[in-house]
Amino acid sequence: MIDYEFLRFAWWVLVIVLLIGFSVTDGFDMGVLSLLPFAGKKEVEKRIMINTIAPHWDGNQVWLLTAGGAMFAAWPIVYSVSFSGFFIAMILVLAALFFRPVGFEYRSKVNSAAYRTFWDIGLFIGGFVPIVVFGVAFGNLLQGVPFHFDELLKPTYTGTFWQLLNPFALLCGVLSATMLITHGANWLQLKTVDALRARSQKISEVGALLTLILFVLAGVWLYFKNGYVLEGVVDHAGPSDPTGKDVVLQAHAWFANYFNHPVLFILPLLVVIGALGNTAMSKANRNGWAFFFSSITLAGVITSFAVSMFPFIMPSSTNPGDSLLIWDATSSQLTLTLMFGFALVFTVILLTYTIWAYYKMAGRLDAQFIESGENITY
């Protein structure tokens, strides 16, 4: 059987990979929908935008489902606490996501401007609300989540929904929205022509620089906030018991991993490289490279966040000793072993299908394509 300590670390890496896959693929879907009321000036342009993502959105969403399933398999306690603590926020995300399939199917059913505007607003909500909520959730993780365990290891959430909407978390929400809207604009550069492409290009250039500014601002703010530090030794291969640790709050704690291992600074540096490369490639009309660099930006932000918190998954602000680590919040060794094999196989299948689907549906869309396929396009 695979070593328990290795499995715990491997699942941490796997969840990060799945989150990056989700942000790179489904992220541009949500970014495009967030731009729908603004980048599309004409009805045909809005239809072009929708049809650039319509063939892919459901396949892309599998990355989110896989990441959620991986979290449930690997970190059942984290899954339990997050769904109880962030319940209202998650319901908002699910309610917003419902607009996507329904909006795609019904938007063009009635030849009415008011009717289409209603669905445009719904599709915008389906794109914008989830990316903001995801960013707010990560911002709250960095500050600690108000929960604790009782003597039966039953988690109790002691916060409220409105406490989630604190200034730092909202900044993270804006950062999330900015970087995914930029990613969506890069996708539109790849898939559209003429005025819509030019508009998307401008949005990408501004959005990439704004993402960089917000990332630096969030990093500086985080540096001066207290973070969580694990004191003493935790058995990396012992049974999962999230209680009884010595965890303290310290200034600059979320930067400790970077100071102890300076090579890790390459991760936030990826954000800088990605944002500047995105802007340069967009200006040079190298749309594929612009999309590549915005993907690098997404990977840099997610990995910077994860490495900053390591080994914490979900710190507790109510009782720091109940904070959840990758070493004490996992499933059994047998479960991790079996699920690790399944995860590797199906992640490869998912990646292979994704690459094949994008290859088969490559190319740009224009007004002629939409009008000639009136009965088969959205």
C-alpha cells in the first residue's frame, strides 16, 4: 500500500491541479458570460459570444465536479465544515449556475428584445456571481473560518453569512472576477473577429494589469495580517484527528513558507510574468499566447495561495487548535489509495477529452456563421 504521508501530500497536489484545470477551462466560460452585457454591443455579437462557449461549458464544468468529488474523497471533514459554514454562499453559486444551461437553451426561443435581455442578465449572473463567491471564499480561508469541534468531533460553525463579506475577502473576490474576466476576454480574442475581437483585446490588456495590481495589493495586505503557525510536531502518517494541535497566530505567518524556501517565490512571480505577458501578447495580436499567459496567471494565483497556507487547509479562527491540516483531515489510507488510482485515471481521461474537444471545435466565429446556422446555433 502507498505510504500514508505521501498520499496525503499527493492529494493536496491533485486538488490544486483540479482547481487550476477548473479555473483555466470553466473560468473562461464564466468570464465570457460576465462580459456578455458589455462586450457584445449587437445581438449577433452576443450570440457569437454565447456560441464560443456553448460547445464546451458542460465539459468544462466536469473539472468543478471532479474537484468537489476529490475534496469529498480526500478531505471529508473539510467538505463537511465548508458546506455548513459556506452553505448560503454555495447555494448562491448553485442558483447562479442554473442560469447557464437554461439561458443557453431558451434565450433565442422568443424573438423579443426584452426576453433576450432577461436571459442576458441571467447568464451574466451565472458567470459573475460564482467567480466572485469563489474569491471571497478563498479570502476567508486566509483569515480563518469561525468553527470548532465538540467532544464528539462534530463541527460547529459560529459565524454568519455577512461576516464572509469582509474587506479583505471582498478584495479577493474582485481579484478573482478580474482575472477570470480577463481570461474570458482572451478566449473571445481567440474565437471572434472584427469589432468584438478588438473590444475583447482592450478588455484583456486592462484586465491583466488590474489583476496584477490587485494581486500585489492583496499580497501586501496579507503580509501585515496575522496568519496561523503550527507549533510542535504532527504525525504525518498517523490517524486523522483534527483536534489537540498547538496553533498560534503570528504576524507575517502566511509568508513563512516563502521565507524558509525562497525558491517558492517563483509562484507569485508567475502571476507577474503571466499578467505582463498577457498584456504584451494581446497588444501584439498573439491571441493564443495571451490565453496561455492568462492561464499562467491563474495557476500562479492558485498555487501561491495554496503554498502560503501549507500545511493548513482550513484554519479555525474560533479555536486555532481545531484548524484542519493536510496531515489530520484526510480519509483513511485505504480510501486515499483506492481513490488516488481512480483520480489519476479519470483525470487523464478528462484532460484527453478536453484537448480533443478543443481541437475539433477550433476556429473563429463570425456573424455569417451564426446567421447561416440559425437553427443549430444558440
